[in-house]
Amino acid sequence: MTDRRVDVRHTYDRIATHFASTREYAWPEVEAFVDRIEDGAVGLDLGCGNCRHAELLTTRTDRVIGLDISRGLLETGRARGADREFAGSLDLVQGDCAQLPLGRETVDLAVYVATLHHLPTREARIASLDELARVLTDRGRALVSVWSTAHSRFEAYDEDGDPVTNTDSDDGGEADGFDTTVEWTLPGGELVDRFYHIYTPAEFEADLEASGLETQRFELSSGNCYADVTADENRNALKRTSKRGE
């Protein structure tokens, strides 16, 4: 695990309790996704945090796996499950979204919300999307969301606070987003930096296309990108590797 990813884990361990207290309700876009898909046996909440979305998945699946890199956030999810009486349907796992400790074609329904953008490199982000494709069943569906440049809060600034003036990719293809940090304010006023890769919508679509997922529906909502995806059975690892190198 890279230093950047270790930093992300430590950051969320540090802010876990306060962060979870501000994440009470499922996002409307996630509710809409869950409402329109079929029930399944196994659900997966990647980057589950306090399990607000895992709780929603328990209404449509027999079991839900909540995976997060932060042990502190998992503890808040465990507490929520006990308080709201869905702990009996929930399995919590500390793990890396780019190396899922799950078998192939074992997940029927997944949400991967506001987490992919914490991975520090495009290689890691596409590897994570590939892992999601690997664990989805043939009829499995997933919702993937990221923060994007379409949100009014994001000007194009890099980590040093300098404007990003060139958003074109090196090969002249789709525009790239940028890496930055977003502050979290703890009680008492202490500021904690959190790493983000802020996607352009075109870049997010390109990363999905480069992965083993097939996009069924794509939308922008409240400045975030959302993709309703399935596993692409016709795309093998060699083809994905080739596309990444184009």
C-alpha cells in the first residue's frame, strides 16, 4: 500500500467519529438506484464508512458486506448496525478497494459511493473498478460515484494552491481532473487534510470504459458523477491492459 493510501486510512481513523456523525442519511441517488434494481443475495458497500448505505442494502439483499480501509469508520458502522438492528445482516471487513478480499462473481448489488476518488493514481482507480467487475455476478449491478469538477465548490487548483490551467490529457484525449486536498474541521477547529482526485465527467467515463465494467446509465447530480454499471463479460484483462496503454 502506498504512503498516500496509508495517509488516507490514518486520516479517516482520526476523524471517524465526527465524520460519521455528519453522515446520517443515505444519498437520494443511492436510494433511487436501490429502488430500481432487483433484489439479490449478497450486497456490497465499498467504502462503507458508518454503513448508512449498507443499511439500505439490507432491505434488498440477504447479507451485506461493508468494506472500508479505516478501522475507525468500521467501528462507527458496527455501532450503527447495532443501534438500528441490522447488524445481523452485516459483515464488516477492513480492506483495500483495489484488492477486494472477495471471490469472483459473489456480489449481486453494490454501491461504491464517494470513495474511488481517494485512491491516489489512475492505475489504482482502474484496478479498483476492475475488482468491482470481478466480484459482480452476471446479473449484478453497482452504483459508482465520484466528486467532479462539475461541482461549484471545486476550482481547478492543485495541492500547492496553484491554478490548474492545462486540463487536457497528455495524449490529447479526454480532459483530466486534478489532485487536491479538502479540509475536514474537527470539533475545536483543528483542520485535517483529506486527499481527493477530482474527476472531470469525461475522465470518469474514460476510466469506466478502461475497466471491466460496462456503464448502463450515467448522470451528474449535485456536482457528482454517478454510473450504474454491470460487469462486462466480453472484456478480458489483456484488452483492458491494452486500452490503458493507448
